[in-house]
Amino acid sequence: DARVTQTPRHKVTEMGQEVTMRCQPILGHNTVFWYRQTMMQGLELLAYFRNRAPLDDSGMPKDRFSAEMPDATLATLKIQPSEPRDSAVYFCASGLSLGGGPNTGELFFGEGSRLTVL
Amino acid sequence: GENVEQHPSTLSVQEGDSAVIKCTYSDSASNYFPWYKQELGKGPQLIIDIRSNVGEKKDQRIAVTLNKTAKHFSLHITETQPEDSAVYFCAAKGGDSGYSTLTFGKGTMLLVSP
């Protein structure tokens, strides 16, 4: 049963600490997305990759957030230093891009990483 | 960029009733409109989608309609069941750019009472 795997599922940390969230996309998928979900803003796109290359991270606060794909089986989202306003659920999603577009079909979401920054 | 508005934010129905969720989008070049269902503690999951060359699509108890002229699309769930209770998100994928991405609505919490 292919699925997107995210770790950790829950993280509580103190302001100023570094947080790293990891995602294993579905094997064979060539696009990976990071979303942040909050009650106020809903689902916000933070970054996405196609064939491991970062294509858009305009939704990500550059001074403290970074996203990488060290290899095709791992995507990471790092926050350093973390702040209370970063508290949210972070979702990773993967998909298969056909042709020239970044994603022409279904996105498969992981179960999310719930981050609480005190 | 694309802007997607979704209404209502919450919807309560009795089991067996129909539920309708509506979305509008701003980018007339958008061509792909999926709907996702998110259950508590889970990630969103695609339940149905429609492309701009189609006006309506059905899959058992769910259907989606698209009005490109008015730039709105709707999700219809008939004969609702308690297990339909969840948050539903509409989304639109922007225009002809090779690298456009999905923009999501803020979600509708659907509560189906037995």
C-alpha cells in the first residue's frame, strides 16, 4: 500500500530550537510539496520540488525555513530558529508530473507533522 | 495569483440529506479542479476532480459541477452518511504556466448527524 510517510507525527519544542521534518514520497513520484495547515490560513504551499529540483519556495519564510531533497526518497523541511507562530500541521504531498506541467493529477498527502512551539 | 473562495465554512445536515459546497476561483486560465476530504488526524485525500473541458462529473454519491463562465464549481453529496463527516477542500490549478500549483480553499467542515 503506497503512501507518503512523514516523521515526526508530533513535535513539541521551545522557541529558538531547530526543527526538522522528514518526508518519504511515494516511490516513482517525481513531485514533492510541503504545505502548512492552520485554522486561520488553511492549506498554504510552502515549497515544491520536481525531479528533486526546487521549483518554488515563495511561500516559505526564507530567513528561517529551508527545504531540501537530498535524494528521491527523502524531503526535509527545516525551521531554524522556530517561533510560536510556526505552530501548525505540516503536510508533505507527492505526485506524478506528466508532460511539461508540475502536477497534472492527484496529490497524495502524508498524515502530517503537528508542530507546537512554546 | 489564483484565489479560491469556499462556502460555507461549516455545514450540518441530517443523514440522508444532500450537501452542497461551493467554490469560486479568480484565474480564468485555471483548468483543473479537485476536491479533497480530510478526516480528523489525517491528510487530505482526493475524492473527485474535474477538468475545464467537462461540465459535470459523478462518482456514486458525489458529483462536481463546473461553470467556467462564472468561475465557480460545486461539490454535491447525496444521501449523506455519518462517515461523510469531515473537512472538504476545493482547489484550483492555475493557468497555462508549466509550473502552476494547486491553490486550496479554506475548507468546509461537514457534520452529518444520524
